[in-house]
Amino acid sequence: YNFFIPFAIGMAAFLLSLGISVVKNGGLPKWIGWTAVVLGIASVTPAGFFGFLAGLLLIAIIGILGAMRSGEGTAEGTA
């Protein structure tokens, strides 16, 4: 139980900075940015555990999107 507060604050800081960066600069779909902002705020509420789990799911989705984008460039280059 001693590590919940540092995890919650770290996840909230990461998700808020990710969300603000995506909404402001682009690079990823806007829905990811707004979802990250909402989950960042939820991470410091009593529902923080669910915000933390949803944040991990969002990070996995971003990884999949990044892998799909990197595959697009290599397929065109080899054709």
C-alpha cells in the first residue's frame, strides 16, 4: 500500500503531459490526447486504480498504433 501514491502521481503526470502534448501538437489522434487527459485526472481521484489500469491499456494502444505506422513506411520502401 505504500507505493500507491507514487504510482498514482507518476501515472497522472505522464498521462496529463501525454494528453496535453497530443492535443496541442498532434502526432497521434486527438481522441488519444483527450482520453489521456481524462485518465490523468482520474488517476488522482478515488477511482485512481481504474484510471491506472485504463492508462496501461492506452499505452498499449499507442504502442500498437506506432507499430502499425512504422510498418506502413517499410512496406512501401520494399515494394
